[in-house]
Amino acid sequence: MGAVDLPKSPNVFHPEKPSAVGSRNSLAQEFRDQQAEVDQLMSEEVDKVMNHIASKLPKDVMERIDIMGGLKEKLYTYFNQNYQNMFNRYIVTAEDEMVKKVRNYIDKEEMKTLARYTPKEIAQLLDQIGGIDKFNTGEIEKSVVNMYGHLQGHIQRGVNDLENLTNSILRQKTDVGAFIRGENAYSIVKCGFKDNILKPKTVTDVKLSVNILDSELISPIFHYQVTVEFLVKDLISKHIMDSIDKEIERLKDQLVDEGREEMSDSEIIFEKMKKIENYTDDDVDNPKSKRYSLIAKHLIDRIEGLRAEINPEEFDTLNIRENLKKIIDLENIRNRGFNTAVNSITSILDTSKMGYQYVENLKNSRELMLREYEDTDDSILPDERFKIRMRYYDNAQLIEERKAYDVQIKSFEIEVQHLVDVVEMVYWDSKRFKGVVDFPDLAKRYRNKIKNRIKSKSGDPLYEDIDKVWDEISFIKAADTDVERMNRTYLYEKDRIKKKLIMTRDKLAAMYEYRYPKKRRVMEVRLNDLERDFQAFDYLINPYHVQPGLLLDVDITSIKKKRATLDGMANVLNEFLHGVSKGFQDAAFASFSRRRSTVREDIAQTFGGSTEEEEGGSDYLNMIQADHTDSPMEQKKTQMLKKGLVDTPQKKRGRKRKGGRKSSGLTEI
């Protein structure tokens, strides 16, 4: 079949015409019944899901589930609408591209064979003249890769939508799992769902905070004010760690090749510690110290204290200090990490149709603020909206944040206790001349009788004479250890404040009932203000729970029955974490890079000559030599065995004495 027999794709867009752009059908499929294939695939997948659900749920629950419409029909609809369209259009595109490549290849070969005197291809001439480094198709190949990458991204986004919709059907509710999937769940610092204050029945507010540690960032983030000296030393430290890792890998491979026992995780750590002295030391003042093997001491001294900016009055382009700084600035080490995170979150929002009207990039502070709408008044904003705050924290910033958090929680305790005291005094004044109103009044009236008739006989002290250690608000708190003092959760203090506010409101209601005098209105206004401020404070992230790294704080407001912003933000967050974070890495699992079980040659258990057979014969000889004395007759027999002049008995399949490996089966010498 020649090139003319392969029809070219039409320059039209149509969902049904064969090989048209965006078509479901392709000429390369020939006689295949596409609809029957899809129906078979969909039915099988839906049956698998239904069988899985039926095995997990009781029979009576399965009979009553989803009465308005069958669960199987819903699953089939979602699979059919999403998976079929995405998969088929991707296949059609790939098939059409393959047809075009085959056609062009045939044209090229026919030109070479039939047109004998036709000049060579321009690409071949350029390649022969300049070589692959002068004339290449690298840029074109990159463009093709980018196009397929974007196509794959759109398909992945559609698969994520399908997955979220399927999960929501099975859950029948919205929970934290709808945002961050399992592999990134560890990064969540705080996530809470609550009803919106203005529209509690129809609108929900979601608070989600994600903390990506420094060690998990793909591109490290540095503060703008960090010194050039710190950046250089950080590069040297990374180089040292990489060199040590390479040495450890060589050592592990050597142990495996020699058949020796592999190092444990603890031994690997100790080996790394011992090798540090081969690259650096603590002798700061000695110019010949190992710490200055990569960069000289006088160069380090030149950039000491040098930050991102130099005073224009002191700037000299020919100075060593300025040129060292220029090398670091050209590599853009200082800004690379944060700029990557900003570009990632903004581009994902754009491609996910999650537009935003307000952005403020505080580059020097390493903080980014994004809002879907510029206004901040919740009363006039739509019910579907989001707000993102992304900031990089180092340890010094977190220490100051924790100090401010300590002061704020103490201030709330003082203000709430002051309100409680005022309400308590008003309550005591209100029950004057009313006789017995509550339990303390009754206990006071019967105090003397209890003393004379009960306590005098038993000898026990009166209730009023016993020190009271429980205030009946919260249970007694255990003493703090160093762990609690260094990582303040404040859960106990927050619980006490909440209970005090609730008890104060109940006391006001019991004291005044349906009357609203001026005193009650004044106290309730103060109570409402404190309650609102404390809820907003409790909604914030406790800095004691945050570690140095990137903090992504997302506030989402969404309609409960629509959840458009919730579903869209779930995809945005997962794609952002995938592009910025390396994820959690367990060093214990990472150490299994090369195990004996993966390099053994005897796993196949094959018959025939191999090095394993030679080892088996030598082991048999070693056993003979170990079990018997070396008499002259036996030494002669041993030499004959080695030369193959005497037949050895067949060995049984089993484990060897050393190494714990099985023999390769029956061997003959």
C-alpha cells in the first residue's frame, strides 16, 4: 500500500466523521465495533464495583440502597460519560498521528528508492555538514513532548474529576478525603467543615491548611534576606551529602557482590556519620581545613554578611565580593523555589477554570495571597468562593508566631474570666431576698445541721473546710512535661474558654428568662463579641503544629448541594502537591535499592551448566574435607574429584550451608 492509499485527515472538526479533529471514529479502526467494545468494558467495570460493594454491605442494606435510582445505573452513567469520551478521543488522536507518520515515512522511502537522482534530504545534508550538535531537531521534539504532556494533563484532570464524583456517590457526604488523597494526607495540618454564619442551612465553610516541609520541597525555598554565605554553605553541604550517599551505595554494592551480609539501617547511618570527617571539620580558622576544600577560606570571608542587596555607594563591579554574588544570583538559587511554587499554583488555577480577581505577591516576605473576588465583605460575596494564602516560614518566624499565639490565648482567658466574674456578681445581686434559688443557697442553709448531726459523729471535716481543686468546668489537667511545654496544643485551655462562654450564656438565660433589661443587653453584646472573636481565633492554625517549610492556607465557601468550588479545589490541591512536594519518604523503604533476592541467578531453578553448579560441586568437596581426616587415600580421591575422574552422587535439592540459597537442582560432574 502506497502513501496515496492512506487518506489524509480532513481539516474539519466533527465528532463522528472518521479521522476528523475531535472525532470518536478513526479510519485505522477498520471493521471494529467501537460501541460494542465500550459497552463490554463499561459493563465489566460496573459489575466489578457492584460486586465489591455487595461484598462489603449487608444484603438488606443493598436491597434498600438508593431507592430513587439504582446505584449500578449511576455508576454506569459516570463511567460512560467520562471515561468513554476521554479514552476514545485520546486513542483516535494517537491513531491519526500514527497514520500521518506512516504516510510521511513511506513518502520519504519512495523518494529515496524511486527518484534516483533526487538530491538528499535537507536534514541529512545539514547533519553531514555540521553534526548533531549544530543542526538538530531538539526544539521540535520538545514541542511534541509538550503537546503530549498537555494532552496527558487534560486526561489526568478528567480522571480526577471522575474519581471525585465516584467517591462522592459512594460517600453520600463531603469529608476531608475529598480534598487530599491518601499519598498526601500526612501534609494536612488542619481541616474543618462548619456551617456558614450567614447561611448555615445551605452554605458550608471549609478551612484547609497544608504544611510542606523543607525536606519535602522539590525546589528548596530560601528567604529573600538570606546571606550569600548561607547559600554557598548550603550548596557545599548538599554536595557533601551526595558524595557520602554515592560512597554508601558503592559499599552496599560491594557487600552484595562479595556475598556478605548487607548493612542494616543503623549501620548505614553510622557509616554516613564516620564519612563526614572525610569532607569537612570544625576548624574554622585554618585555611587548609577540609571544610575549605571546595571553596577557599578567603572567598568565604569575602561574602560574610552579604545579603540580597548591596549599598549602591559600596557597589563595585570589579570586586570579588560582587562577582561571587553575581554567580549566585545568575543561578537564581535565592528566588527559584518560591517562584516555582507561585507559578505552579497560579497556572493550575488557570487551567482548572478556578479564576481569581485578586493576587498579592509579597516576594520579599515569601507570601502569596489569592482571592477569587477582590471584596472581603462576606455579606455581599457569592456563596461559591475561595481564598488562598501561601507563605514560607523558617524556624525564627515560627518562634515569634508562637510567642504571639501564647499572648493571644492568655488575653482571651483574662477577658472571658472578667465577663464571668461580672455575670456572677450580677447573679448574686439578683437572688438577694429571694431565699433558696440554687444549690449553694440550700447547702448554706443546712450547713449547721450537717455539722452537728453528721460530721460530728463521723469526725469528717465539713465540705466548706476542704480545699476545692476541681472547678467543675474542666477535668483536672495533668502536669506538663517538656514535650507539652515545647509543643503547646492549648486544647485544654480552649475547651475551658468554650465551656465558660456556654455556661455564661446559660446563666444569663436562667437569670432573666424572657426579660431584656439594659444589664442583660450589655452583657450579651460583650459575650457575642468575645464568642465571635474566639471562634475566629480557634479557626486559625496553631503555630506549634507547623514545621519550617511552605504553609498553604485555603478558605473555601461552597453551596452544600452544588460543591463546585470544593470539587475544583480538590484537583488544584492535589496537582499542586504533586508538582511542588516530593512527598513523604521513608528512609527504611528507600534503603532497599538492591537486595540479594533481586540479583540471585538461582531463582529460575533451571538445569544445565552454570557457575552455580561449580559452586555446588566445590561445596560438596568442602563437606567431604570437613567431615573426614585428610588421609593420603582421601587426598588422592579429592584430587580426582576436582579433575572430574570420579562420579559424585546426585545432590538433593535443598538449602546450602552458607548464604541460605537453594542449589540449582540436580548436577553432574
